[in-house]
Amino acid sequence: MDDGRNDFDFLFGRWHISNRKRVKPLTQGDDEWIQFEATSEARPIVGGAGNIDTYSAPDFPGRPGFEGFTLRLFEPATGLWRIWWTSSIGDGLLAEPVVGRFDDGVGIFECDEVIEGIPLRVRYTWTVETWDSLRWEQSFSFDGGESWDTNWVMESTRTASHLPRVRRMVATQAA
């Protein structure tokens, strides 16, 4: 049954990440970007109904030793995923979850959020380019979703897989 619960199976393993992040993401159209490298590792939890990943960017400009954690849980009744994020610069709480699903190989996940007193809509866009490469983008909308301002782009390259079986499944489905 393909109800969406396996949509993140591509992510399981270790990744090298090239990051490009806007310095002032709450300033629409800010054109100052920083670049830095990171690593992540993802694995399934709760019998495949969820997954977690850890993120490490020791040389994140202005945030040395930066670490993050993501929790993703699938809701079978709706076919939706919820994604929570927290980091070493956070307040010890999981952020408001973005909610969404994959359609034709692209995952769109959104939520309403208030960041530094500014109400906005957050969007994560996942694009699986190949088994060994993917792209993640974070965008903010300051007008209720009418327009989007991309502020963080991660280009990821697989360094190790935890699930060779998933690779075979993805290759078979693509053929």
C-alpha cells in the first residue's frame, strides 16, 4: 500500500550538505548569503511511521558548533507528514510543525509561524533529484502564501546508506 508512509525512505543514511542561507531571512529580498558545509544522518523510527535526523554544521558562520534535530511523523488517516525542528540555538522546544506530503517526487510542507514577532508562513520544499542527491529549500511568505521568499537552500549528497533495500525499491520504481 502506497499511502505516503514511505515518502522519506530516500533520506535514510548519511549526507554531506552544501548550505546557502540568507543572512537576514526576515528581510524580504535580502541579497546577502552565507555558505557553509554540514552533515546529517537520518533513520526510521516507530516501525517506519516516522523518522529522525541529526544535523551538524560546526563551521556555520556566527553559530560555531551548530546542531539540529528533525522529527517527522506520518498520519495514516490523512496521508500527511508533520515535521518538527529544533537546534542548538533554540529555546529547548520543537518548532511549530510544517505539514504536507509528496506529489510527483516533490514534497511541500507548510505552517503558520511567528518568528521574532513577525507573523509569516513557512514552507519546506523537498526535491529528490537522484538516489544520491536531493535539494531542500526553506521559504517564507509574508503575505499569506501569495508569494515566497527562499532563504535557505541545502544541496545534499549521500555519503552512506542505511537501507540498501530502499535503494533497490527506488531504482525499481523509477524503471
